[in-house]
Amino acid sequence: MPPSKSSLINLKNLSVKTVGSLFSKTLELKKNFNQYQRSAGVYHSGYKGTAALLFLEPSTRTRFSFEAACSRAGYHPLILDGIAGTSLEKGETIEDTIFNIEAMRPLFFVIRSDDQFDMQQMVEKISVPIINAGWGKRGHPTQALLDAVTIFEKRGDLAKQNILFIGDIKHSRVVSSHIELAATTGSPLAFCAPENFLPEQITSGVKVFRKLEEALDWATVIMALRVQKERHGVDAWFSVEDYRKNFGINLDRVQKLNPDSLLMHPGPINYGVEIESEILTDPRCVILKQVENGVFLREALIRNLFDGDL
Ligand code: NCD
């Protein structure tokens, strides 16, 4: 299989059929997993080879999720977790690191990196496919897919869901991937954020709300985003107090939502900033469902890309 065909760097040009089959497979794996658990059976795919997971930026959910998905799909994950203790600390480049790991014959790479590294170009330089596990601000395709499958599972047709992103949209790779995915699913998207958290260019068709109350009235799916201080420049203004007052999701705001709406967050959460912990027990809050579905989605994707299975 040529790498460009089985790599996943972004969600551009995905067909409705591909997304549909990926979601069906994800939900089928979930159903089977639950059945295996109930009958104390063994969920086992047999060993197919190794997968190289390179996490050059911090991660908990995505790294664990890919490790679990690889194992469940039969690919043993080999993990480079941060640059500490690796030759990257001695000045070796990421590219050289990848060439050396490629020589050890993994069947595919899963890579998280900052914007400086050119993941797209790397795909052309090696013969092993790459799955993007978060690339700077450019994209986080499997996060958008796992969010979308969770919405689909709970609410059905994505084209009928108004998805609202609240907060640090400017620095969010999750939003970048959702914009690409919406071209396939047809979901209407909107932003609500302080001026300095909005991107310079708003993608055509995306609504912008100034007032949170109006945005919440419009939305059927509410996706709060982490304030990503690590990506802010020195001049970025940010007052927790103002943010919490104007954009924070609290019980009072949640109680006014439609009973059918969904409350989501890609994690990790800054409690007391974008979300108050009191909302976690609300039945509309599906944050941990996103995490649960993430493993099934990634397993389905790996099986699709590398086993031709859907
Ligand atoms: C996101 C990420 O790393 O892009 N989290 C995740 O992968 N679940 C969002 C974030 O860091 O805020």
C-alpha cells in the first residue's frame, strides 16, 4: 500500500461513504466489546506487527487511546513519549529519529508534533504510513472523528446538528479538523469566543456569535475548548475572571439548554475556566463518552487503513 494512500494527516476530501463506514465499524466494535466484557470473553486480534507512536508534545488521552487501539487491532505499540531521554535531547532531528525507527520496520507511525515539523512532507520521505495524532494548530483528525461519532451515536444525522465551539478557537487543532470534516458531514458550525481567541480568517459558512446566550440558543452540540496558554504569545491577554463570566459553562447556563443538546470537550479541562466541574453529572455531558469512543474509532481506523477492514 503506498503511504500517501493509507496515511491520515488531515480530513480533506473524505467521502460520505468512508465516514459512514468508519462510524458503523466504530459502533460495531463497541457493541462487540461490550458483549465480550459481559461474557468474560477474550477480545483478541492476534499479533500483526509493531506500530511506532511518537508523542513529541504532551498527551494522556490520545496516547493511551492509540496504545489501546493498536493493541486491540493486533499491532504492538512502541512508544516514544516526549523528548526527554531520547537522542532528540542530543540534537538529533525528528526526521532522523523517524528514519531510524522506520529501519526497525514498524507497520505504521502515529505522530504528535508541533507546527515546526512538516508531517505532510514526512509522508513522502518514508515508506511507512503516518497517522496524525495532533499536529501543532493544523489538525487533530482522529479527535474530530471521535467527537463526530459520539454526536452521531447520540443524536444521529450530523447535518442536522449545530455545533458550537466556545473559547480558544484560534489555537485549536481540534477546530481545524472539525472544519475539514464538516465539509463532508454538512454540520453547521459556529464560534463564540473573546476577540483575541478568534482566528484572523473565519472559514466561510461558520457563524460567529458575540454573546454566549445567543450561541447556546442556536447550538445542539456545545464544544468547550481548553484555553491553550502554551500556544499564546507573550502579548496575549487573558483574564480568568472575565473569561469565566462571559464564556464559562456553568450549571446555570447548562440548565437553560435544550434537553437534547450535548456538552463536549476534547480534554484536558481547565476547571473553573472553560467549564465548572458541577456540570459533569448532567446527562447531556458526554465528555467521557468521547474518550471511550475514541479507542473504538481509532481501532476502526487502523483496521480500515492497514487491514482493509470495514
Ligand atoms: C487536544 C489536543 O491535544 O489537541 N486534546 C486531545 O488531544 N484530547 C486539545 C487540547 O490540548 O486542549
